[in-house]
Amino acid sequence: MKNLASITSILIVFLFLLLQSCSSAEKLVETGQYDQAIALAQKRLSGKDRKNPKLVRAAEDAFAKITVRNLREIDRLKGANQDENWGTINSLYRDIRKRQDALAPLLPLTDKNGYTATFNFVEVDRLEQESRNKAAAYHYQEANRLLALAEKGDKPAARAAYRDLEQTLRYFRNYRDAAQLQNRAHELGTTHIVVKVENVAPVVTPVAFERQLQQVNVADLNNFWQQYHLDNNPRFAYDYQIKLKITQISVSPEVVREREYVDTRTIEDGYEYILDTRGNVKKDSLGNDIKVPKKITIQAVVLEVLQQKEATVAGTVEVYNLHERRLVRSQPLNATTVFENYASTFRGDERALSNDTRRRIGNRPVPFPPNEVMILQAADELKPALMDRILDYNNLVQL
């Protein structure tokens, strides 16, 4: 009986799913989702001998309606007589062909009652090829028109030409000289930005200072339409200049501060007995002496020597539009490097020392780093800040 009940349950579920798929296909047709209806019917009908009549009818109805709709749209687009429509026309022809190719293996499509669905296929090979040729020619001609503007310095036109040629090459991989023209469009559409360092600070700097600042990997900033450079290269006509202008370099005096402080701590140090009112040691219920931990306060006197010195490199980051010869933006930028050393000694009970003090005990005073070293370290700190600032300016340096 249990097996019979299980088989019955499986059949009920199967019938439910079958009826649901039929209802879903019909619903898709009713709501105009013809390709989805065809895909669902194709999935349910493939490989089955006894084909469901509702699914067969849904596939037939959906195919007829979507084909009529596509052909009407193609006629409308052709009637508009606009070359830019050829891409859409080609896409519609390819949709018709893909749909027919998907249904072809199911034909003849006959349901279990003997009804054979009718599918009026359209001969689209020649039409699809013709529309593909015309779409490719349109984008190629449009790209050439835009390239003529690009050669006069119109970078947006160059980028639009690149996209048109990209479309052309999607239709035909080796269409005339489209690949070469696309390379030219990319060349003309790329914005070139030169990054420079100018030191106008009224101090003598280490020989390696400017070289240190110029060792930034601007190649990491490059993208498809923007190229960053550190050196003036006569091959390129630069569009923007980003200049790091150093206006201030300062090194603080060497500071030595001493301070003395006391670390204290309460610890357990042995035991002491609890006495009663007569001065005798109290006993617990087992007769043992009652004792408690003895707490004492200990201390250590700490002598700390703090050495400090810092160097700051400051200036501005300026963005220039070289075509218009104007300053686009200027913002401050600075970096500071700090030398700090603690040296500590103590007298008293070592157990009283705090964790912070323990880390410093044993350190000794060290020689202060030279000014030149501190300045170069500050310059090194400035480089990542400069890279971040250039990234912030990314939208500014576009033509």
C-alpha cells in the first residue's frame, strides 16, 4: 500500500508540473513573451513521442506572432530609409534565423492527437547577409567621417569612431582597413598627461630629492583612453600637465625631553593570619589556621628620555589644460616623517613596571638621523599621496 501511495504521489506531481508548464507557455503567449514561450515549449517537447497538444499549439502560435512582429518592424525600419537602422534590421533577421534553427530539429511537430503544427519559415540567409553588409558599411563610413574630425583634434569624435569601427568588426573581422583605422582612432582619442615635479622651496635639498619624487609608477594610472607620462616625449602632444610644486621643506630641531615618573602596583606577598579579639589566630571548622594573602604596594621610579625630530615636505598639486593654457585646479599636498626614540631606565621594584614601560626599558639614546635622510623619507611618504591625488583628478583630465 505504501508503494502504491508513493507512485500515486509521483504521478500527481508529474501531472501538476505538466499542466503548469502548459499553462505557463500559454500565459507567455498571451503576454507577448513569444521567445520565452518557444523556449519553454521546445524544452518540454524535445525527445517526447506523445507531445502535449497545448504546448504544440503554444509553440506554433508564438512562432507565428513573433515572426510577423519582426517582419513588420523590419519593413518599418526599411521604410524609414535611414542607414543607421541596418544594424537593428540585421539583429532582427538574426533573431528570426536563430528561432528557426532552434525549432527545425523538432519538425514535423505533431501532438499526441495527430495535429501537426505549421511553421512558415522565412528565407533569411540572403536578407541577413545583405543587412550585415549595409550595417558594416554604415558604421565604417560613419567612422571615417568622425576620424576626419579627430584628425583636427576632436578626441570625443575619435572615441566615437573607435566604437563605430568596433561595430564594423563585429560584423566582419577583416572588413577593409577597419582594424588599422581603429588603431588610429585609439591613438587620436587618447588623452596624454605628463606628470612633473617642480621644486621652488627656498632651501637646499639633497641631490636625490627630485629624483625620489619622480620615481612614481604612473603606468599604474593608465587606462584605455588615458596615458600618463613622466618625461616629455616628442612623440606625444600632451593634453594635460599635473605638476607637483614643492614650496616648503622644513626639518624641526632635534628635541630631547626627559621625564621621571613612578609606576606603582599592588601585589600579593605572602600571607597573614586572621586574629580574634584576644590576639589569637582564628581557626576554621577543621581546626586549620585562617590566613589571607598579604597585599603590598610596590613602586619603580622610571627615567625616560624621548628623542624627537620631524621633516615636512609641502606644496601644491596643479592641473593645467595645455590646449587652453589654463590652470584647472590647485590643491595643497604635504607629508611628514617623524623620528621618535624612547630610552628608559628605572630604579626600584621591577614588578611595578607597566607593560608600556617594560617595552622601553633597555633602549638607549641613538644618533639623530641627518636632515637629508629625513627629507628623503618625507619625499617617499609624499609619493603615495600624490598618486591618490592624481586618481582623484581622473575625471578632470579628459577631453
